[in-house]
Amino acid sequence: MGQQITWHPIDIAVLLVYFAAMLAIGLAVMRRASRGLDSYFLAGKELPWYVLGVSNASAMWDITGTMWLVYNIFVYGMKGIWLPWLWPTFNQVFLAVYLASWIRRSNVLTGAEWITSRFGEGRGAELSRVIVVFFALVSVVGFIAYDFQGMGKFTASFLPWDLSPNTYGILIMAITAIYVLLGGMISVVLTDVAQFVIMAVCSLAIAFIAMSSVSPEQIAAVVPSGWGDVFFGWRLDLDWSASIPAIEGNIAADGYSIFGLFFVAMLFKGILVSIAGPAPNYDMQRILAAKTPREASLMSAVVSAALLPRWWMIGGITVLAIHYLGPAFATASAADFEMVLPWVIREKIPVGLLGVLLAGLLAAFMSTFSATINAGGAYLVNDLYKRYVKKDAAPWHYIRVSYAAQVVILGVGIFFGTQAASINQVTQWIVNGLWGGYTAPNILKWHWWRFNGYGYFWGMLAGIAAALAVPKLLPQLSPLAGFAPIFLVSMAASVIGSLLTRPEPDAVLVRFYRQVRPWGFWGPVLRTLRASEPDFQANRSAARDAFNVGLGIAAQMTLVTIPLYMILRDWKGFWISAAILLVTSVVLKKTWFDRLEKA
């Protein structure tokens, strides 16, 4: 397993051409990106929705996550398709159906600037803005540190030059940072699209190799009964003891044996997190960069479709691992799934395609990282420097400050990345704490008129504190089980913080409600608005949105099962999935697409 990969000059040339092309894109769009902050961080809101959607999907296609998904499908079979709901992946459906249009109507530059449109300019709004910027920046630094570690270890395993993982990580991030700094979001999006094409080609190649090398009978000889079934009972009931006993330890450690209970908890958390809307990162920046609310919705819909090729890669790697590495795993004390991708690359990828594949895998790292650093720069410059340091400078001044801000963010992220061995646990708790404290206040901000800036601040702060405290007070509790108490603490702080302070001024609430037009508990604001605009129509589409979300999730899941069934040669499952996709698409055309606002 530990053999070195043999590099051909053609493969090295392909890799070097890829790096040169990414830098050339940054140089080509530099002048256009430097017109102002809107151009630099949102590409002037001029990019087509389908390009933004592919870019967003590319930013989500990281290799660490891909290998985690390979692990899920290998161990849990088709039941593993549900595990991405831990993120949850179906948040893109909520965005496509209604949330993306709500966010885009605010017409702001960042998620923190959005706070002004919701809470105005008072002290509560200032506190809310500060904690959102804090959330965004610490998350960005955490993700850069995560990317740095993964990128360094990955490239050191494959590239032909004898450099340390940290050196590789710095070099790859430096190359990426150059085109991000030069071209802003325009270069990020264009390179994302180019990287997506490369990754899609690689996915098809791996899927073809897997289908031509491994038969369904060879897969069935290794996997346990029920491995190919999508549906499940209360218990998991997958018995690997006869073929790969070590996997039994993985399942026990994961805690998924009572799969029905785990699924309910995962669904509960996923729905709440999705209703809260996207965190202030690259996902929200793509929504704000869309030309119109309609295009923001369409962009979010494209993301799920554009991630379909990723499942060809996941399915192909899994099938190759089951057949060729199954015997090695069968006699091992633990199944090391980190060896799967190196083995596939070394043993199954021909000359010429190796360089393309490595470029694609590096692209998966670079697209996530580039989107992250661009989003972090937007918060640091627009929400801190421009607001509190220099309010009325020329556009070129803010662009130069943006260069410096992103370099600082990159430097801090790399520093934490180099220290990850000693601070990884602390970093994980910080990031998990920030996300744990996000949900409750961000549900209320959309749906309850009485919720104010103080409630948002205290809800976020209490949620973050609870998410950090719960693992210490209840160490036996899993992160998923710990979501409920964290959510309740944050919700209580949000409500109490709001009720103990004054509501936001009517003018602020009316402006927000008229512009964003959310559904929820907005009765008093609606009455105030109708006093001056009697014909104003409230948003009554909550039931239809819920129906469309359910259909959208069903359609999204078929975009996972179709490529997997195709690789497994389960044609019954393939055609059932295709039929479900067709029916849900036809219905959504009438209930969602035709009802999108035209402008």
C-alpha cells in the first residue's frame, strides 16, 4: 500500500498547465474586479445564475468530504446516502424554494450587512453585527486551517517533489490566493467552473474504470445482506462479521446502530438548521451575487444537480475498494479508508489521466479554499474596516485593503493549520460551538416580528456558550444528541433577550417586511404597513413552500441514487429513481418554477 506513485512527464505537464491557467484567469479579470467592493466581492451581481450555481457546487466538492462519503457508502451501503443530512445537504432545497429569494431581496454585500436591513442601526443591531462578523471570521479561519492540513497531507502523498506537507500546503494556498486576490469573486467563480469541469471528467473516468473492472456479483460476494437497500428499520442490521469484521468496530464507534432514532434526530436538526438559512460564508455570498431574487433561487437549485458527478466518483472509488481492497481489510484489525484514494490513483489511473485527476483533486481543495478566503475578506473589509475605520474612501482604496485583509486571514489560518496537531480539539469545539449557536436566532430573525437585535445577540452568545459547555458537562452526549439542549438554551435566550428590550422601530420592521416579504408571525407589522399601503399582499405561501421543499428533497435524493445505482448496475433502483425524478420535476415546474417572481 505504501508504494510511490510513478509520474510520467505528461502528467507533470498537465498539472503545471492547470496551475498556469488558474493564475491566468485571475490576471485576465483583474481590471473588471477592481471597480469597487460589489465588483470585487459579488462580481458586480452580473454573473449568470447557472455559473454561480456550478461555482457553489464546486466550492462544496472537497476531497476530505468526498472520502468521508466513500466511507459512508462502503460501510453502510445505500443507507449511507442519508448520512450527508448531518450537514444537512438538503438546506439547498430550502434555499431554492424560498430562502434564497428572501436573502437576495435584502440587496446587501454580506450576511453581517444584512443585519442592518433587519434590525436597523441601534445598539442591538451593532451587537448583532459584531457577533455575526466574529462568527464568520472564526469559521473562515477554522476552515482555512482545516483545508491547510488536508491539502498538505494530500499533496505530499501524491506530488513527485520531495517537500513537507506544510510546504506543499503553503505553496498550493499561495497559488490559489494569488488569483483570488487579483480577480476577487469573478476569478473565484470562473476558476471554480473550470475546476468543476475537470472534477466531472475525473468522476466519469473513475466511474468507467469501476464499471469495467468490477461486476455486481463481485460486489455481492463481499458486502453483507441489505447493503444495497436504501430503506431501513429501527436498527441498522448490517453484519460485516463474515467478510470484514473490522467494520463492526467502525459501526459501533459511529453510533448508528439504532439507525431509526439517529435518522429522526438528524432530520429534526437538519430541518431547523435549514430554516435558519445559510451561515455567513461562500454559500450566502453566491446568493447575494445573483442578479435577481429569481436567479438566486435558480442558482441554489443548480447546486444539487451540479453535485451529481461527485457521486460517480464516490461510487467508483467505493466499488474499486470493495473488490480490490476488501481482502486486505478482511484481515486488518481496523479498516483504514485513507488508503483507498491513493490506491485507486496508483493502481487504476493511466498515464495522462493521472495529471488530470490530480489537477481535479487539487481543484476540489482550491475551489473550497478560494471561496472561503473571498467570503472572509468581504466581512473584514465591508463590515469592520469600512464601517468603523474609513467610511468614505475611494473604491481602489477598499480593494487594496481587501488584498491585505485576505492575506492576514490566510496567514492566521495557515498558522492555526500548522498547530493543528495540538489545538485540533479546541478548534473543533470552537467551530462546532459557533454553528451550534447559530440556529435558533436565525430562525426567529425571519419569522417573528418581535425579535430584535438584542435577542439576536444574546441568542447567538448563549448558543455558542452552550455548545462549548455541553461537551464538558455531558461528555457522553454525541454532537447530534447535544443539538437539542443547545438549541433550547439559545432559543430561550433569544426570546427573553427580545422581550426584555424594546422592539425595533416600526420604520425598520416595515421596510424589512416590505422588501423581503417573509411568511411567519408578522401580523402587527402587516397592519402598520397596510395603514399606508392598503393593497399590500402578505406572503401566504408557507404551505406551498413546505410542499415544494418535500418534493425538492425527494428529487435531490434521486440525484444521489441514480449515479450510485448506475455504478452498482442495480437497474431496478436506477429506473425507479429516474421515474421519481421525472414526476417530482414535472410537479415542481408547476408549483415552484412557474411561480418564481419574474424580476
